[in-house]
Amino acid sequence: MTHRIVQLTDCHLFAEPDTALRGIVTRPRFEAVINDVRTRVPDAELLVFTGDTAHDESLATYSAVRGHVADWLDRLRIVPGNHDDRALLREVFPQVAGSLEGRNTFHVACDDWQVIGLDSQISGELPGLLGPDQLEWLNARLTAVVLPALMFVHHPPIPVHSPWLDKIGLQDAADFERVVSNHPHVRLIVTGHVHQELAGSFAQAVVLTTPAVGPPFRPRTTELVIDDLPPAYRVVELYPDGRWSTQVQRCAIGL
């Protein structure tokens, strides 16, 4: 059986729907993406948000998101980004709490695959960190279940060739790579944070970054430059033989 998973990342939403971030009003972009997912991928088994869902870290913002995805709650998984409030995420979306104390993680079995969500947030900081406890938890999961693994995390563990972004990447990427390299069944790691599309390798796995629902960033810049692109999301398909495929979908806003 083929499993279809949708990823949204970096929505950067506000409680007030008309609030702009760097000149871009984010709420219409989010609503356009949700509507596009309902049209193109209504049968997705998981809807994964990989961080920075809210920019203002407010209860009202997370409650508005819950309203938009109310019929997806049983399929919804969320890991925090650097702009999220982990405690409020747990309050509004209790299913995202996970089993690791102090972190919002998840582990979902999909027949011949496993899907794992990691929490790279350092509260109040821009860079990310998985930390030894979470890496131990991850190693235990991968040891116990030897099936092809897809991971979602906010901060990418590889350079993205924009110096200002690489400074705020995953700080313990080397420790993460040591864990991943011991488990050759880790096939794919999908991230957010950098608001642009990029592919790279990490141990034996492929790393993919996904463009933002919110403001897009221009690649390979020395400082933040907003790109002129529509909002996007990623669809990943997992096949029974361990292969996978993926594509980024972009959608028009109000057209």
C-alpha cells in the first residue's frame, strides 16, 4: 500500500488575520494551501506541520489553526519551530505532546514504513538542538523498529549555503548524523525553517527542505531577501518496497 503524507511548514500566522510579516500577509497563504491540500490530496494519511506554525506564539493563533484543520485532527502531527510555543501547542493539540518529556515528538507506524517527528526547538532561540535525551529516544525507536524511516524536523541538519541561515541551523547535527548513520533504514529527512527548497545528503539519508507557506526566502543570500513565490507544501509518497517519491506543490492565492 502506498502512503501519502502532506507537510506544511513555516506558516508564521498571527491572531489578527490581516497582519503582515515582512510585507506579506500570511493568513491568506495558509488558507490557500489548506484548500489546495483538500482538493489535491484529500486521502493523505498524515498532515504534518514542521514548525513556526504561529509567529506571535498566541493561543488565539493556534486555536484558529485548529479550526481550519478540525476534520484532520486524527491525522495531524505538529513539531515546534523556533517561533512556536511548545506548551500552547500541547494545550490546543493534545495529540502532539508525544512520549518524550519536554519535547513534542511523534512516531507513527505506516505498514512497511515508520514516520518520526523530532523537536528541535530551543525555547527563545533561533537555532535548533535535538539534545542527548531526544537522540537517545530516537536511537531506541530506530533500534526497536527496523523499517524504512521518514523523519520530520524543523531545523535542517545540513548547510543551505546562506550564511545567515546556516548560523541558526541545527547545532548538534554531528550527533544526529552519528545516530542516523547507525540505522541504514533511515531513508528521508524532511525539514522546514529555511523557507526554500533544497536537497542534500546526510549519512545514507536524503534531506529535503520545503518552501514556506509564509514568506519565501531567496536561496544563497548573505542576508534575508524575500522571494516572489506563491505558498507551497510538500507531498511525500511511501511505497511498500522502501522507495519514496515527493513533490512540492505551489498554489495561487485568491485567483
